[in-house]
Amino acid sequence: MMSARWITGLLLAMSSGMAAAAGGYGDLDHAEINVFDQASLQRGAAMFMNYCAGCHSAQFMRYQRLIEDIGLSEEEVLENLAFGDQDPGDYIMAAMSSSDAAEWFGAASPDLSLTARAKGPDWIYTYLRSFYMTENGWNNTVQANSSMPHVLWELQGIQRPVTESHEVDGQSQTRIVGFEIDEPGLLSPAEYDSVILDLVTFLEYVAEPAILKRERLGIWVLLFLAVFTFVSYIMYKEYWKDVKK
């Protein structure tokens, strides 16, 4: 049989590995998301369908689930979020085919169903706010030379990198330390950060729709266990009070 020490070591190694994987993307901005905020989920769903669904699918999510979870009626979902002749039972699929995406962008656009689980909401939040313009076109500090164009540039505007130089082993190196707006977009920086936060909130929900019910149920489970523990303790004291005399 496995010893308790061996099992504990295995669990610690697994948790360390997951922590390393989650933190392996460098410095990321923290996304203060709240998947229980239905208004944020609705705004995020609108952002996804208007700016992402043309190229990216969410193939594990049905429109019906949006009707059940984020406070929208079937009519609102089908009229405002489902483009084309879609039924509630259909999956959210990209308008662009994989072959067209590969031809135009060099690679098929990835499905975004599990991106928030794979890379984390902080990665998405930072990535979508870190595009900058160079002489050769768009680049990104989180994922350099990304094949994805900055589809939200009209909202954010065009930003240029702010750099600083420092020496490493006697050699001068330049790094990006921030951004400055070169051409304003339709939104202010604060407004842009807010809509990206809504989009990330929606993607976090899409990655695990059951989180809405699981966490609510978890509260009741903990309350039940607390009451059960208290009742069990009272019964224990009552049962053993005469035995221990």
C-alpha cells in the first residue's frame, strides 16, 4: 500500500506543477472577474459574438445553456447572439471555416471553449490589452508575433510601446515597460479594460458552465456539514455522558 507520506508528496508535486504551469506566462495583470455577475456575462457574450465568433468557436457551449444561465430569454439569445439560422440546441461555431483561417492567418483559429482553463483568465485579460503597433504591424507582449490580428483596435485605439534600456552581462538590452496611446479608440482606456473584463468573465464561464451551480451548491453543502457536525457533537456528548462518569 502507498504510505501517507508518499501520497502527500505526490499531491504536493502535482500542485507545484500546476502552479508552475499557471504562472509560466510571466507578469500578468490580474482580472477581477465575477462569474455570478449576470450583467457582466451578458455584456461578455455580446462581445464574444460580435468580435470573436467570426473566427473562433466555443464548440462545447450550446445557445440553450446561455438561456438557462445568464438571464436572457430564448428570443433575446437567438436575435442578439445567434447569427444566422441557429436553434437553441446548436453549438456556438465560428462563421469562418478552418481552411479559410489557415489560408488567411497561417493557422486555424483555435476553439475558445477551454482557453480560460488552459491559460487562465489573467492571461486572456493581459493578452487582449497588450497589442501594440510596430513598423511591421501588430505585435503583442504576451504572445509575440501572434497570428491573431488586433480585432479590437478600433475600440482600444493604437498604442505604442514604452521601452527602457538596461545592461545584462555588459550588453545593453531594451524591454517594453508599458504603452502609450498613439491614436485614441472609441473607448477610453478604462472603458476598454472594462469590456475586456466582461469578455474574460464570459470565457471563464464558458470554460466551466457548471461553476454557477457548483459554487452555489457548495455553500449549502458546507452549511449542511456544519449543522451535521454540530448535531453529531451534541449526540456524542449526550450518549457518552453516563459512560464517562
